[in-house]
Amino acid sequence: MRSAIRRLAVPAAVFALVWATRADACEQLGAYRHLIAPPPIPSGPTLTVPVVIHIIERPGQPCSVRDVWPSATLVTLFGPSRTSTRTVSSVWGGTRIRFVVHDVMLHEIDPPPGLSDSAQDIQTPMTGPLGTPQWEAAFQALMTQFHRTSSVNVYLWKALASDQAGFGRSPRTGNGKATVFLAAKCVDAAQMTPKHCARVVAHEFGHALGLYHSGPNTCANVQPQFRQICATASAPCGESRNSDRLMTSGAQGRKLCPIEVSEAEKMTTQLR
């Protein structure tokens, strides 16, 4: 009890000093600007997909996301290398599609009501591309406030509910918005290797460009008007096992089928 009383008796100025020091310890937004420099354009035709990164921190919790998503990690993850397995480009490098970061923004907000659970983890639809009406309304509120047009918008959070590492939705299922949510789990070395994280992010970018989970019985919860596209894109294409595919949920494969590449290329012209 005495120790508790002593803690309470610490002058408020000391707390203010500690808080200011902690805030100053955050990586400033300028450190993330290194992401924006476009990578060298390789020879041959390419399709550039602009990417806008949103770092979301709650009021009173500075550094909570930047500490787990440092700029150096993002520079590697979104870097141009097609040989390093730590990059998204190592997965998509065999296609014409190139993801190029155009902007990085920092927001201090509480997520719209309906988007997070009681533990303040960000919820996502679990049974298909669409969420509950309450979740969809919260998603739309977030998009109205922050979405940048003609881009895949990536939102960095501390945690997604149900221990997810990522979530993506395309303009078909995302109210016209191509969106990727990523959790700190992806870059937590105790939970996921950098190679697996790059695969997860590449997978979610696939969703943002209109791809669905590959394998049997994966299209049942897709909106009826899109089920044929889903069935066509997710069908086998000569792989020895479905787990080799990039778009297989929970696997570590990196294979993209020609029909998937074709569908993703079409979607690049529909980003808005």
C-alpha cells in the first residue's frame, strides 16, 4: 500500500516528462518517406499499382504501431527486390504488376464503432468477403475518412481479431475500395518469419486485386454475381498440391496461376 501511495504522489510534471520522452522516441513520419521513392522500372511492360500506407495509432498510444512496424521493415517488405524472399515483389515479380508506395500517412484515431472488439483488436469478416451490416458501416466510415483513390490502401494496425495477420478486399467486395489490413503479428519474429510475412502481404494484395481463395469449396460465401469469377480464378492450374498456391488460405505457397494474374491485371484498371 505504501508503494502505491508513493506512486500516486509522483508529481504530474514527471508523468508529462516521461510521456514526452516516450513520444519523442517514436520513429517520426519522415523516416517512412524512404518508402515513397519508386523502385527502378524493369525492362518490358509493367502495370504500376499505387500503394498508400496508413499507420493507425489510437489517441494516447503513440508508438504503439510504429514500434512494431518500423520503417526499415517496411522498406524491405515493399522494396523492389525480386530475389529476396522478404519482399512482396519476390512473389509478384514474375508478373507485370509492380506495387509502388506513393504515400505514407500517420493517423491518431479511435476506429469507428463496430470495427474493433472489446479488446480493441480490429475485426474482419470471418465467413466470407462481406461483414455484418454494422461492420460494413464502420468500414465505410473509415474509407470515407482516409481512402485515397486509384490505389491499394494499406492500414497498419497493432492487432487484428482472431489472431489474423492480414485481411484484404477488392473493389468488388470493398464498397469500391481496394484495401489491405495488416497486423503486427506479420512482423513479429516470434510468430512469423519474414518470408512468411511477405507471402501473407502478397496474398492480401491478391485479394485487393480481385483474387479469391484457391481450392475447392471456397466460393460459397462470395456474392452470387461474382461466384463464377471466383470459381474460374481459384480452379487448379497444374499445381501438384493446392498448398503451393499463393491464394490458398493459411498456406505458405507462392504460385500464381495464369488466370489469377490475368484477373489481377484487369483489376488494376478498376482501382478508384
